[in-house]
Amino acid sequence: MKNKVTIKDVAKYAGVSPSTVSRVLNNYLHIKPDKRQKVEEAIKELNFEPNEIARSLITNKSKTIGLVVDDISNPFFSETSKVIILKARQLGYEILIYDTSGEEDLKKTLKFLLSRNLSGIIVGSVSRYDQNFEELVGESIPVVYFNRKPEKSNFFSVTMDNKKGSKMTISHLIQKGHSRIAFIGGPFEYSTYYDRYLGYYESINEFGLTIDEELILKGKPTNDYIQNFVTRILSKPDRPTAIVASTDQIAITVLDAIEKNNFRVPNDVAVIGFDNIQVSSNPYIGLTTISQQKSKMAELALNTLILLIEKNLKETPEDVVISPKLITRKTT
């Protein structure tokens, strides 16, 4: 079997250094014409096929993008990750996924990713307060946020208008005749959960309804926590007739809890979720939800990152905030 021609073979044949061959492969402008010609002739004579390792010798960057998500088992992240992977491959990039699962320190994760010679990083699991790693990354590599972002950031982000989404849920439920509306949130250190809570709280006030803290669940919404909360509020004499869940995953657990308490959806209790994950459209579930157009969000994040990588832009593009859409199904 014939040995594969390497970049060193091309350099030796052309009488130049391997770094010069790399510069030619990466289309560097400041190369003497005679040296460029020698390298190009050597590539042709030796039938050299450059790969990404060869291209990265001089740039220290491979055509690989890091993708940091909070929990890949979460349908929102698994579905958006798939969009990013497929689109990246079409554009000649590969994706390295890192699942923090809410436990890993993001700064530690980014240190690991920065050691991988990546071209850029997409981050979907940053907290509202996490500023440290922006100092760590600096201008060494392009970074884009999607779905979540810190309150103060120098990097591009694409998110949904989560407050507006929550206000759409309350408006829809009030039109359906509901006035006792519960809300199940999540960890407020993440902008998605916090903004959805703010939208709920502001909307209840704007419509002149009473804020009842007993109808609001805050913190990490585990299955048992949700089940116990739903059981408790449905046993109240002035029980809620509608529940807004801050994700579709939570909403599906709510549906299960309602049934276990011998109530019917939507006759006794209406339910709305967030995210419009694929299972929410299942005819057996038929979940009314707020769509944040997750495929559009994922593609925007990837396309902007590749633009930053390939155009080497010095100015960060303006953040994109996607408008939510109410998807009405049978749970309301």
C-alpha cells in the first residue's frame, strides 16, 4: 500500500519549509510568487490531498466548532444541536459537543475547549452572571451565545423575547376565561427562566389579577418537586384553572400530575409550555406552547459564528432577539 503524501513530503519536494506549504494551503497573501509556484507544482506532482490537520499547522485552528449545552438529554438542546451539526457539516465544519449537565464549571469547560484548537464556540448554557470566561477567551476565539446569555456581554447572542412569550401565554389564558393562573419556573440564574418569570409577573399585574406566591414554583423543577406542587395547588379551595410551565418538558410532567389528581385537561386545568419541542405536537399530547423557532435560532447562531471565523470581523454584530409564536393546541 502506497504511503499517503504528507505536508513534509510536499515541503521537501518544493525545497521549502512545512510552514510555507501551510501558508499556501491557507491562502496567505504575503508569500513570494516563486515559492507559491513551487508548492503548487509539488502538490500537483505528488497528488497531495490536504486535510484539516495540515491546514491547521500554521493557524493552530481546525475546522471544528465547540458546542456547549446544559443537558443534551433536554429535547430543546438535543434538537437544536442536531440542527447545528447538520448545518455545520454542510459548511465544512465539525461539531464537538460538551454537555455541562448543570454541574460542570463553565470556565473549566472553556479552558478544555480552548486547548482543542477550535475555530469557535457556541454556548447555550451560560448563566446571567457568568462574566469570568469572557475575560478568559478575550479575542482569542469567536464565541456566540444562543438561547441564554449573560446580563453584560461583549459577545454576539441570539435569543428569544422570553418576557413577551410569557405575556402571550397569560393573554391567551385570560381570553379563555382564566384568572387563577399558576407558574412553574426554573433556576433564575439562567436568563430564559428569569425572563419568563418576569413576563408572567408583569402580565398578571397588567391585567389586574392578584399575584399569589403560592401559585408560583421557583428553583430547579425536579419531577417530584413538580408533582408535589401541582398536587398542592390543585387541592386548594381557590385552585388555579391554568398552569404556565417554563418549558415543554415541565409541562408534560404537569399533565401527568394533573391526571394523577383526577383532573382533566383542558376542561378542569389548562396547560401551556415553552420551546415547542417535537413531542409537544404529538396528537396524544397536543401541548399549547410558545415556539422560540429553535431551528432558526440554532442556524443564526452557527451562521454568525462562521461569519466571525471566516471574515475575522473586529466588530461584534448586533444581538438578535427572535419574536415568540403562540402555538395553540388541545391543552388550552
